[in-house]
Amino acid sequence: MPSNSERRAESRRLVLITGASGGIGEAFANVVSEDNSDLILVSRKEGELNRVRGLVAAKFPKRNIIVIALDLAEPDSGMKLAGELKERQLTPDVLINNAGYGLFGRTAELPYDQQIGIVDLNIRALTELTLQLLPAMVARRSGGILNVASTAAFVPGPFMSLYYASKAYVLSFSEALAGELAHSGVTVTVLCPGPVPTGFQQRAQMESLKFMRYIASLSADEVARAGWEGFKQRRRIVLPGTLNKAAAYAGRYAPRWLTLPMMRFLQTPPETRGSP
């Protein structure tokens, strides 16, 4: 593995991607590799990470691709990852915080541990990694962070309350950092895709929501490309797709008395429609 100085002499970024074992994270691995970058791929699924590494390496044999199997929902995982990076003398130029999940159902009835896990992964791990890696970027006056939020960040989300709230945090945190770091040389971008056909919907148990099939119009590859291009253009918010832009702006500026009952109607589990 080349040292940081050797890699930078070759003008290649080192990009750390969380949640890289599938979906948008896997798409980011491909898109970033096309752009002359080396990779650190992080996920709890080691087998899937190795699969992604193999596919990317087959297309880009000169790329250095490091796999780190780690469950970021575990306590202090951000510090563990930062420690491993330091031990290996790896200094990422870019952090892509993509790992996250959601759950669909009544908040009072969903498993407690899985709901707390949303907070741990979507909020705590993202924040930990940002706090661990940002100071070095600021000191170098280069690099940046690309956080993956969602159009869910712009509205309340009955029956996915924690997921929507977690993405609202990611959006607010990212925008605040971008403002704070203006003219610092460090870029902070937040990517807000709409529904994307990946394993997310199955894990969230959202298959019963038929309206999802009509709005999941962009592929993971299209979303990752839009996010990466927006990051390189130093854009603060990236909203891929015309429908997603419209939905996000409507959610941001429409009154809650309108958006809340609308979202409740759209996301009420079919078997409980009409229930309190």
C-alpha cells in the first residue's frame, strides 16, 4: 500500500465510504474509482465488501482498495475506525457518510433495539466520524465530507419517525458545517435523494407501500454520480431529480398542518388504515 505522500504524488484522492457493501455506497465506490481515487470501504458485511472490492478492482486494477469490516452502530465505532486508520497511516481526503437504515411501522410497536440503532448509525456514527476526520482536513485546508441524507429530511415522517428525524439532523448538521467552513478549503455537501431501489426498502419493511414504486425513479448509480459531481462543484445541497427537488422544496416551505397529515396518509400501513 503506497504511503499518503506517494499516493498524493500520483494525484489520487483517498476516499472513505461507509455503508459500502451495497446500494448507494457500492455505487459511490464505482463512481469515485472512475475519478482516479483510492478507496477505504467500510461496512459490517465483510463478505459483501470483498465482493464490491473485487468488482471495482476488476475495472480499475491500479486502484488501492482497503476493506474494513466494522459495525458502525456499535458504541465508539467511530473512534475504533479512526484508531485503525491512524495505525495504518491512512489519512482520508474525503469522507462519504453513507451508512444508514430506517424502519417502517408504528413507533410504539417497533423493536426498541432496532430503533435506537437508527440513532446510533444515522446520527452518532456519522457525527463521530466527522469529528474524528474533520480537524485534519481543516489543518490541510483541503478535502471534505459528503453526507447522505434524504428528501425525508424536509418533512415529518409518521410511521418512520426516527428515520425522518435522523435525516433532518444530517441535513441541518451538514448545512451548518458548510456555513462554518466557508473559505476554509474544506467542502461539506449533503446529498438528499428520494427513494432509490436498493435493499433499504426491504430492511425497512416498506414493501407494502405501493406509492414507493412510482417515485423511486433514480438508480443508485445516478444518485451517487449526482452526489459526487455536486461535491466536486462544492455545492451545499444536492437534490438529484426534478421530482425530488419539487418534493424537497414543497416539504421545506409548506406548513406542517398540510405536510403532516399528507405524510401520515401516504405512509400509514395498509392493514391499519382507519386506525387511530
